[in-house]
Amino acid sequence: MTIQVEAGENDSSNSFAPLLPYDDNYVQGLSKWITLKTFFIFDGTILQIKSDKYESIPKYSPNLPVKIGFGFSYKWIGLGFAVKYPFAKDNSEKKGITTGFELNLNTYGRWLAIDANVQRYQGIYLRNPRTIYPAWQNGDPFPQRDDVSVASAGVNVIIVANPLKYSLKAATTYSEIQEKSAGSFIIAPFINYIGIRGDHSLVAGEMNSIVNSDEKMIDGDFFSTGILPGYAFNLVSNGIFFSTIINGGAAIQFQFYSDVVDDKNRKAKLIFKPMIRTTIGYNSRKFFAALSGQYEIYKQPISGTHYDYVLGLFRLSFGVRFNVNKSE
């Protein structure tokens, strides 16, 4: 199950509003409207292994079904939850069973957004088996690792330099309307944890005989933090909008992991952390529809082999609004 709790600034009554008004020619507030929404979540999380010594890139994923969610928002508070789509096809016989939990807490204001998340998955499968098992044939069960668990927790912050004309809420929660196209430079501090556990290394098949033993991680804890520059923009025309938020840069990572040679590795490294979120949709006072995609990579380099945790997420959202203040 996925649980999401939202909080945000009330653009007409909170203490920040007098300090950070928006330009009515560019942004329309919707603080007095109740929003009811439904959404579908398509998870594309990948744990991929890149090695300087091996050309192919094996990619592991949790076997997660499509989820359907429901939620509401009014003024500064919102709540949503998502469960397995009841008509999703059961493919556990081929891809195994994944159990897990996800919690998201976020607040989106005029100039500041904070997004906190916790995830944990148990059980993954190899989505491209021929990269390390050339004899695998279509129709065969996918190689599975029921013993592997992946946990992540983190806080991502976005600070907007131009809240007067650019609406972050129009691009993310659709709780404002961007009337004219605008953009803004952003700063995105973050802190993140990735934990990987298994009975033996994820390096397997043909790859096992090529990768060095000290690069065959069995389990590890990786803590990353950094302050990333970026840019965000909303392009709009007659209610149709296209939004992109992109940032990236260097971050520091503290590694604590075991491999098949040593169970006490402790290192600090610089990594590159990219993130992009793109949305296309329609937004009006009474209705919105949007398709969004998010791509984020957390790199865990161990000598010449990288264990990259890729957060890929697609969300299809629909919402209707009801005005509780008839004077607006």
C-alpha cells in the first residue's frame, strides 16, 4: 500500500503570503476549492549493475502491480492512498512475489517544497535475463531473488527563486493554475539512504566470472547528501500545460558495505545525482488531468562496479474541484 500525506501553504491566509504574493497575471490560486482526485501509479524502480569489465547491464526490479489511488485536498491539507489495482494481471508465477511498503509526506508552498519518503521492497526479479543468462528463453520464469530487500528513505527540498511568476504547485499538485508560461532557477538540497540486503551477491551468471571479488557486494548501507542546482518551467496554452523540473550535481556519499572478500568496507565518495520530473496535462478551476513521469538515480559505486538505484515513476491523475466560497 502507498500512503501520501500533503500539506501546503494557504495562499490567502498563511503568514508567508504577504511576503510572497504571486502575480495574478501568471498564477491563479485555488485555496477555497476542495479537490477530489483519483490516480494510477506505474512503478519503474530498477536496481541495475554496471561494470567496467562487462558490457551488458543486468536490471533487477520489484514485481509491483499497477496501483489505483484516491485522495482529496483543501487549503493546506491533503490525504491520499493507493492500493493494488483490482484488475491487474497476476504474474507472480513468472516474476515472483514482492512485498513492500511506501509512505510519502510532502508540503508544497510558494517558494519551498519538502518531500519525504520511505520505501521497502522484499523480493526482486531480473527483468533482462539474457544479459547474464544467454540460454534464457521467452516464456521461461524470470530469475528471482526472494532473499533481496531494498530500502530507501530520504528528504528532497526545492527552493524556488521566482515564486512571483512561477508556480511549483501548478507543476506538482495542480493546486494552482499557471496562467502564463514562466520558469525559475531552483536549489534542491537532499539527504538519502539506500539499504540493500541479500544472502549472496547480485553479481551472477556470466558476469560472476568477470567482476572482481571485492566488487561483488552482498549488502550495504549508503548515505548521500548534497545541494543541487536546477531549473523548472511551466509552458501553458488554453489550460494545457507542459512542466519540467530538472536538477543535478555532485553529492557526497558515505558507504558501509560487505562483499565476498571483506565484510567491513567503509568509504566516502563523490557521486553525480540527477533528477527530472516532467508533466503534461490540462488544468482548470473545475477539472484537471495530468500524466507525469519522474526519473531519479542514486548511484552506489564500488570500485569499477556501480549498483545504481533508479526511481522511475509514472502517474496518471484526474481531479474535480468544488468551490466552497461562492463569492470566488
